Amino acid sequence: MSASKLTQDQLYQVLVGPVVTEKSTLAAENHDQVVFQVNTSANRHDVKAAIELAFDVEVESVKILNVKGKTKRFGQSLGKRNNRKKAYIRLKEGSDIDFAEFQA
């Protein structure tokens, strides 16, 4: 398994912020996963390294999900929201993330 080739400063740019929704709360309760919005150019190795660096925890697995932006109507014209990328992160037993110390 290859490690991330990004510098420490670049790793801090990978995480955009936590996703706090009903679905992410259920993932946390039922599957011990946390959900983060990440940079669109990040891969799973970058996300794993960034989480371990930022929160000093051990990551078991990372699953990446691309979310396509919705098309919205503004009066008569059409607009489109930006595409984004989410990461579902499963932590190893005994690891926990305290969101109070995360500053986006």
C-alpha cells in the first residue's frame, strides 16, 4: 500500500470539513465511520494521511464518494452547483475524533 506523497502543508489542505447530516450520523452510530468533505483532487492515501496527521488517530479504511453538483434554476437561467468529494473514514478500535479541536 503506497503512502501519500504530499507534504505536511499540503495534507492540511486535503480536509475541507466534516459532514454533519442525518446520514453521516447514522454511519457514525452503526458503522463507526466519520464523514469528511475533502479536496476534489485528493485520493484515499492522501485522506488517510491527512486524518492521521490532523487528529492523531489510526485509520482502518477510507472510501471516497464523488457527489455531482445539482442543476438549479435561478429565475429563467440555469445554474449548477460545484461537484464535491466525500470520504467515509473507518477508524481502528479505540480511536475517536474530537470535532471540537478541528478548525476548518
